[in-house]
Amino acid sequence: MDALEFILKNRLVSISRQVYGDKLLEAAKRILKGGIHCLEITFDQASATNLKDTPDSISLIKKELGDQICVGAGTVMTVEQARAAKKAGADFALAPNVDVEVIKEMKRLSLIAVPGALTPSEVATAWNAGADIVKIFPIGNFGVPYLKAIRGPINHIPLMAVGGVSAENVKAFLENGCCSAGIGSNIINKKRADAGDFDAIERAAAEFVKAIA
């Protein structure tokens, strides 16, 4: 799989936080039915078992769904987490921050690197360190005017909108300088997964796909 091409083509990335194993597998199947083909499984930095939970879920989903879905490890903040993600079969890796050492390790491992940044300096630093896409995070707190302002001089770097992305604003972010968007609890969230409400996850995924059509 060419993960970068896959992300750029499909544009939407569903983000899972604190949902793992069989529940996440069912959620992944449902976002596929809803039309979303990219999934980010985050490392929970506060969890003592994050080096097991996230990689195990990545391996499970890649084994069951293969190249139907592009799977990324999210909140990758250490070299160790980047290595664990790669070993598990991740196609790409994301972070909420700019850590040059971690970005370079992602690239050494042949992972598509999507670090998070906010300011023009952070965006440029991430790009110069080897990022394939730079995640603008948290974009929802700043909105389209901020995105357009930084996009003016920084028009050569692919950007992903993440943080506060909704079905109401996702199209605006994609139309004003972002090549893709990551959506968190508005699609997959722990409450829905724990309740077994996978129909709601599928409907939410379809709503986002419809919103950008």
C-alpha cells in the first residue's frame, strides 16, 4: 500500500482513542461501510499498557481487513512508540507535536510521518525534518481564517486538519488548504463502542463522507 497516496485520495481519517481490540475491529468495519478507509489508533500516553494496546489493535485490524483500510498509529511521541507501531504493521504515524528525533525515526522506519503543529515555524520545522503531511492541531479552536492566513505563505506543505473537526466544518477545511482531515470522537468514541452502538459509528462516518462529497 502507498499510504500517502491512500490518505490523499481518501481524505478522511477516523481517529480512535481508548478503544481497542474486538470493539475497535467492529468500529473499523463500520467506518469502512460508511465510506472512510483510513483509521488512526492512538497511544494513550497515560496508560501503562499503551505499548501493547495500540500495537495489538493495529496488528488485529491489518490482519482482518488488510489493504481495505490504511491504519496509522496516533499520538506517537517517542521513538519506542514509532518502532512498536511499525512492528505492528502501521502504514503511517501521527503525533500532536513536533519532535524532530521522532519524525526522523518515523522516516527511517518508512512510515508516512504526520506530526502535529500549529504555528508557521512549527509547520516548517516538521516539514524540514521529513514530514509527509503536517497536522494542524487543534484547528477547531482557530478555524478557517487562521488556516487561510498560514496557508498564504506556506502553500507547498500538505496539511491535515485535526482537532474539533465536525461534519459542519470539514468541507471548509478541505476547501481552504487542507489535503485531509482527522475526526475523533465525532465518529469513533469510547462511549459508543462500550455501548455496542456501532450503527451510530457507521452513520457518523457516512455523514462525514456525504459532507465532503
